[in-house]
Amino acid sequence: MICDQYGCHVMQRLVENTSVDIIDAEIGQIVKDNLMDIARHNYGNRVVQRILEYEKLHNISDIYVRRCFMAVQHSPQNNNTKL
């Protein structure tokens, strides 16, 4: 649903209008476990942006920054290996 064209709109409204604890309990682990894939998706990235904007998942900013940093460190431009 997060990466669906229409589902992402529903998820964005849910993020905007639901408490941090409910969001974290219901979709938190799914998002955290698949954060980079969701963030790279055309529609999923909108949900991640909304979660970051509204600070709706515990520690999500830290997780996102760490994973982005790790992705850059392991990018082909840095060490000539494929991801």
C-alpha cells in the first residue's frame, strides 16, 4: 500500500492525522525494515518524506541518515563495486 499510486495518498493522510505511537505500532517496523527500498520508490518516497516531516516514527531520522550514509559508502563511485 505504501508504494501504490493511490495507497501512498492514504498513508500520507494517515501519517498526518494519527499519533506517533499508533503509526509506530502499525507500520513502523515495516517501514524501518524496508526504508531504503521505500524511499527509492516513486510513491513510497512520498510517505517516507511525510513521516520525516511529521516525525511520526521513533528514531526514523537517525535510521534514515545512517542507511543513506551506508549506501553512499558502498556506492560504486566510492569503491567500484555493485550494490
